[in-house]
Amino acid sequence: MNATNRTVVVTGIGATTPLGGDSASTWDGLLAGRSGITKLEQDWAAELPVRIAGQIAVEPTEVIPRPQARKLDRSAQFALIAAREAWADAGYTGKAGEDGHIAPERLGAVIASGIGGVTTLLGQYDVLKEQGVRRVSPHTVPMLMPNSPSANVGLEVNAQAGVHTPVSACASGAEAIGYAIEMIRTGRADVVVAGGTEAAIHPLPIVAFANMMAMSKNNDEPTKASRPYDKARDGFVLGEGAGVIVLESAEHAAARGAKIYCEAVGQGLSADSHHIAQPEPTGRGVAAAVENLMAENELDAAEIVHVNAHATSTPQGDVAEIKALRKVLGDDLAHIAVSATKSMTGHLLGGAGGIETVATVLALQNRLAPPTINIDNLDDEVDATLVSAEVRPLPEGRIAALNNSFGFGGHNVVLAFRTI
């Protein structure tokens, strides 16, 4: 099918996060300003420099049958749970080709992970060392592959238009959704299941991030450790989970009478080319991504009333992002409600863009911007209208919102969504 510039809409959402086992409980947690950060009680965490994380609220083995769960890395388990919710929420039952709504060759899946099956890889290496070669699981390779979550979601829904796994560190989930939008817009697919997932709460990633001085070491106050924009912020808090949405061409959604959350306007991409781990301090690359988004999708700055910021709670990154927003959207950001939901969920790395897209979609649908918690002393360099302390209503009329995601390597992805 040849098509260009088709309107893309969101028809389903799903999530499993440190705040809840589905999108509704996660959204309720965000609106309540509830932190999902807890102390790591596992024995292996006792001697680590960082002993806190945003652990999943509902263990996947409570949802997925154990025989199936044993063949899936946690990242794939999370993705499957979120995808199943989103698929059902979009009104689909069973696999493509079975319910008459969508042909398999018109359905795609794009699920990203920044790290992939790291817990499987490290866990099976321990098995090899301690128990010998015969005890290593034959499922290890399919479990540890970074494309395992996407592949398993594709199998779940019978997606045959293409199953993809963009990997761009903490921008991966957002890039997956942007890629999915383009699949529909250009006619490769009519429906795409897209999002991000991550499961990296393990001693090695935690120690590695801690030794980079990237993570908060506020072990005594877990719920206050993730504090974007606050003067006392000292790094991000690792989280786990997944966020997935169902994207669809507007024509296809209308033909089947689907519920529509909002329009998926498009994506803006750029690269800093500055440093493998540090953000470009002026926000040059972030500004370019926003500018590209607006220029390529005919999005006016006046429409944008909400931003779900990347805002990981690192000293440099939070400020650079605000500088970029002011450069592109104007020095006066008074009309834009900026939320940093990582203050509650922690940073899900490659899964961040997925769950924060779910939050952005729900913010538009409910016309409510969730709060940013733990801002006790606002950084002097942060000159923006932050949503802190309590939920902020969004205006009536046709409005748009951005979801920002940036990753190690200088990857910048900005997604835009708009009310119908």
C-alpha cells in the first residue's frame, strides 16, 4: 500500500511500572504524587553503593504463567504484559487475522530496550561458573537478545509487517514509538504495537552506573532520592518496567469504530556528537530535535501546553533540557506545564520513553499534568513552569504535548501528541 503523511492515532495503552501493574494504577500513582522508589532488600544489594530502585509493583510471574515466564527475560515479560493490556485496550482480541480487525501483514511491532536481557546474560554466566555447562538454559540466547521483547510481542499478536528493535540507550523507547509512527504514515502498516521496556536491576549495572557518578546514593530516603530540578539532586534512580501503546492510521481506526486517545503527531530526532555519556550543556541537540519535530509536522509552539520532560535528576541534564525548551518555545514558558515523572517512577532507561508516552497520552486525555515531586529548592538555572506539589489542569481546545527522551551517545528523541 502506497501512502504518505497519513494521520496516526493512539488507540490503546498498557504499562507495568514501579507504581502499578497496569496503566490505570500507574496513572493514579502519578496523579497522587506517589513515589515508587524503595530500598533493595535482596542480599546482593547489602554492600552496594546504591541500594534503592524503582522495583516493579506487580511481579510478572503473577500475571504470566510460570512455564512461559521461564522462557522470557524480565524485559520481555514486562513488554508482553504491557502489550497485552494495550492490545486489549485498543479493542483487539486474539491474534491478527483471527478477529477480523487487522490482517497480519498490516500489523507491526516496535519494542525497544536500552540494555536487553542483561539479567539473563549475567545470571546464566553465574550458572555456568557455579554449576557447569550442562545447567545453562537452552533458552538463554533467545532470552538475552535485545530484540527478544519485540520478537515476543510480535509473536503474541502475529505481527508480519515488520518487527523492530531500535537501540539508542535511554532514548530507545521513544525512538521505537517514532519509528512506529513512520511505519503507519508511510503505508508500511495500518497498526503498530510500540513502546519500551527495561529490566536492569542487578548488581553489575547498578555498580557501573554508580561508579560513573550517575546515580543517586540517597539510600536513607528512597522516596526522596529522585528529585529533578532540585538543588540537592545527585543522580538518577534506576527503575524497571514497560510502557506500550497501539498506534493506528486514523482511517483504519475510524473504519472499525475504535476509541481514540489522541493523535500521534510525529517525532524529532538529533544527535549531540558531544560526549558518550555527558549531555551537551547548552541543550543544542535537544533544541534541534524539537525544531525538527515542529518543522516536519507543522506543529506550532502555541499548541504545546505540556511537556513530559526527560529530567532524570542529574545535575547537567536537567538544566540543559530546560535551556533547549526555552530556546525553541520562547523564554516565557509560563503556558507550558512541565512534568518530570521520573521523580516517581525512577529512570527506566530504554523503557522510559514507553511509560512516559503513556503518561503523556493520559495527560492529554484527562487534561491533567502530573506533578514533579521532591522539588524543595529549585535550581536557580531552571526557569520554567514546573508542575510541582499538585496536579495542574491543562486548557480546553486543541492542545499538544511533548515527550522528551535522551540517551548516552547523544541520542535525542522528542515525540508530539495532540488532542483530536
